[in-house]
Amino acid sequence: MTDSPLPTGSLPTQPGEVALPGARFDARPLWLLAALALLAFPLIGNGASWLTLTAAGLAMGLIVFIMASGLTLVFGLMDVLNFGHGVFIAAGAFVGTSVLAGMAGWVGSTSALQNLGAVALAMLAAMAVAAALGAAFERVIVRPVYGQHLKQILITMGGMTVGEEVIKLIWGPQQLPMPMPETLRGAVLIPWFGGEAAAVEKYRLFAVVLGLAVFVGLLWLLNRTKLGLLVRAGVQDREMVEALGYRVRRLFVGVFVAGSALAGLGGVLWGLYQQSVVPQIGAQLNTLLFIVIIIGGLGSTLGCFVGALAVGLMANYTGFLAPKLALFSNIGLMVAVLLWRPQGLYPVR
């Protein structure tokens, strides 16, 4: 699986060789992000507020990307429509809440090292539990319905409902607070023209850095490592890869488990973003995640990244300018993108 730029030009050849079609990166979808930001600027009217909203939108988008990346990988590589993806998010969020509550001393400490250590342990625990849950989910629920999309939708939605009820049994049906470590509280003031300053929350900057690290890591893993090569080759010609002695099914199960772990990580980040978690958190986010991967192009990591940023920016700008339209703004964005590019921003082929 590779993101598909528009083919142009040809690859360099030696004398006597036949020129092969090359590819040039298609930057046009990236202009969508610039267009959203530039259109919002005069409507907001205040530069400092615009910068604050833009930073918040990018942070939200990168958290959504972390959660959606596993979903788009599973579809792109395994052709599985997993509507139960939200249960991994919810499990990760509640495990992270429990870990942070148990490390209240570190969370409330004035030491940045202890604060970040508590967050790191919460994230690792959430990823481990979500990965284990993903392995069981794939084995029991998904594996019997490979290649049957309608049954996949129905059975995975049922699996999420059951998972949500199990979470209620363990943690209760009520909303739980998710404490923000002292180091990540507050905001950084960024100077703006005219003597104004934009207040950007420290946690949002943390989310941006972590989201970019996950994006770069995924691209490197898929395009620059032997494991990524085997996974992509397994999609293109499974029989040949298995003839070489590699177990494609195990590789794909590994992808499913990794995607579940990323969902768990995203659950912790979203819980900190909202500073609370509810058992319905996965179901609430599922629609948003599918909007993102449809905008990006089903199965495209780069498309998922750009789509998530576009959704984050749209949600924050619209929430500020017209709060009553905020719930529908991302659906409108999806419709507009599909009218422009019916297969999404970066369709996979």
C-alpha cells in the first residue's frame, strides 16, 4: 500500500533502457489546509485569536490522525471495515485515566520529569491493553468475516457495543475526570502584530509534537523498512510473498494490533484534550474518524493526515464563528472534498 501521487514525467534511464513512468508528489490537497486558514483569517478578524484557533485545530487534527491512522491502515492493507475501532479508543482512555489517577503524586508534582513520566506510563499501558484487545477482536470477531463488508460492519458494530458495556461494568457508566499534569497546564504566549499575543495551550503543543512524530514514524515504517515492504508486497501479491516463506496473515494481524494500539494512544490524548472520559467516547468519535479517512482516501496514511488536519481546523474555526453549525461543518467539508476528488485527497491504488 502506498499513497498515490499523480504520475508525471519519467524515471532516469541509462542509454538503451526504456523510460518508465515516474511520479511527482501531488501538493494540491495541501492547499486545502492553507485555504481553510486564509479564509478563516478575515472572518475571525483578530490575528491573535486566529493563531490560537489554528494551533488548537492542528492539535485536534493530529490527535484525530493518531486515532484514525490505525483504522485507515487496517482498511488499506486488510480490506476490513472495522466499525468497532472506537472500543480500542475507549479502552485506552479509561486505562490511561486509571494510571494517571493511581499516580496522582507524579501528576500533581512540580517536576516536569515526573509529570511526563506519568503521561508516558499511561500511554504505554493504554497501548498495551488496546493492542491485546485488538488481537482478541481480530481473532474472534473480524477473522470469520474477511472479505464480507456488510457482515464486517454489522459484527464490528456489535463488538463495539459489547465492549462499551464491559467498560461500564469495570469503570461505571459515569463520566470520569482525567487529570492534566502540571507541566502541561497553562499556555504559552506567542507575540503577534500590533502588540497582541496569542495564547497557545502547552498541551496542544505537546499533542502537535507527538502527532507529527507518529506520522513520520508511520511513513518511515511503511516506506523505508523491510517490514513495511513485506506488508505492502503482501497486499500486491500475497501468494508470491508466502512462497518466499513469509506469513502474510501474521503480518496483517500485526497491522491490526498496531492500529489498535494507536487507537489506545489516541484515547489517552483525547481524554487529556477533553479532561474527562465517558464510556461512549469511542462511539462519539467513530463518525469523525470515518469522515477523516473518507476525505483522505480510504487506506492512505498521507491522506488521513491531511484530512485530519482539515477536520481539526474546520471544527475550531466553525465552532468560533458559528457554534450551531459546528456539528455539521465536517460533513460539509467531506461533501465538498468528494465533489472535488470523489476518491479522496490521496487515493490509494
